[in-house]
Amino acid sequence: MSTTELAWFKSSYSGTQGDSCVEVAFAEHVIHVRDSKDVTRSHFAVGRDGWERFVAFTAEA
């Protein structure tokens, strides 16, 4: 699946300014993450286990 076919979305906590946010897209085995200010730049992908640990960590902060 190419990144243009992914359904990218921002967090519901994102402000309306759009100046400091990331977008994520869920694929079968990985989560893709990109900078919302420049979607043409390369993105990175992390496995679902890593993503779950990241979300759990940020929820504690």
C-alpha cells in the first residue's frame, strides 16, 4: 500500500492552527507517522506494539 492510499488523520487534540501536529495512518501491521506541515516529506512507520507503548507512555504524561 502506498502512502497516498492511506487514510491520514490528526489527533482530536490538534489545534486549528495546524502548525505543530503529526498525522497518523493505520495499516495492517504498522502505524505511519508524518509531519502535518509538510506531507511531502518522508514519514516513518512503527509496529503496532511500539505504537501501543508510545500511546500508553504519553497517556501517563
